[in-house]
Amino acid sequence: MALQTRPKEITVDRNAGLLRMTWADDHASEYPLRWLRANCPCATCREERRAAVMNTDPLRLHTGPAPSTTIAGAELVGNYAVRLRWSDGHDTGIFAFGALRACCPCPRCNPSGPPPLLDE
Ligand SMILES: [Zn+2]
Ligand SMILES: [Zn+2]
């Protein structure tokens, strides 16, 4: 695996609302939890975002509580991804390291802000 997509350290800073990743090439990325939740790559969230974009069912956007942006836990999936568990029980989002690194929000990687997380 390339150094850029191999994490050396993953920490969740609940107070700052950030997921911090230090990569094997010593680059550090800080992902706002709110952004991660908004870009959750699981099938359910992808479908919800698609429906929102297509505006097929606007009422749906107003049902239910807002998704949690508080993290309950994180676990490694093999050696290629991290699974985030949110405090509302949502835990199907698996964030691949390659996609995360491509979306590093630092100005060096993405001067005009992080692109949407790529679907694997
Ligand atoms: Zn999801
Ligand atoms: Zn960066």
C-alpha cells in the first residue's frame, strides 16, 4: 500500500469534532465529523443524498431527527478502511483510506476545500 494511503495514527477528537489521521508519509489530515457524516459512503446515505439532489421526495428531508455528528467509535476494516460508529447507532459507513486521503481538507491537498468523498 502506498505511504499516502496508509495511516500511522487515527484519533478521534470529540471536543474539536475532528477525525485526525496521520499518514505513513507524515502528512496529517483533519476531517470534521460533520463533513464525514454528510459524506457517509454507505448505500443508505448515498441513496438519501441522491434523492435529495433529484428532489424526488422533498418531504423526506424533513422527517426524523438530523443525523448525529457525534462519534461513538471507530474501528479498522482490514487494512484499507475505517468504520465509523455514530452516536445514533448508524455504523454502516466504511471510509476507505484512499478516498479519505484524496479528500484531505488541508489547503495543500485541496486548496478550494475537500471534494465529495468518492464512492468506492
Ligand atoms: Zn451512512
Ligand atoms: Zn492534506
